[in-house]
Amino acid sequence: MPRRDGGSWNAIISASSRAGHPAEAFSLFADMNSLGIRPKDVTLASVLACCVLLSALTCVVHSGYMVISQRGASSPM
């Protein structure tokens, strides 16, 4: 990706999800998070849809933790 801002990350994650590549979309979401880029709500919806496709509860928990920690809220656990 030549321009790596929030918009481009959100677009590629959503596109990967819609194209039926949930593992790739989730991996991109993790990369985005590691760079400190905040996801938009549509990105979170795409990632959660990927978790459903992957049938992965740990994916949901991990996604939720990344969002909670990034937005500054305390963990519910």
C-alpha cells in the first residue's frame, strides 16, 4: 500500500472481508492495530464478520481487546 493511513487500511480490510478472505482481513487488522491506527466502525464490523466466518471465538475476544485497549477503555475482564 503506497499510502498507509486509516482510510486505506479500512478499505483493504473491508475488501478482503467481502471477497471471502477473513484470515487475511483479520491479519491486516492486527497489523493496523500494531501501527496504532484507529479502526473505523465499518472496519470493526468487517473484522467481526470475519470472526464469524472463521468460527473463532478467540478472534472475537482478541478483536475486542485490541479495540478496547486502543480506545482507552478499561478491559471488562
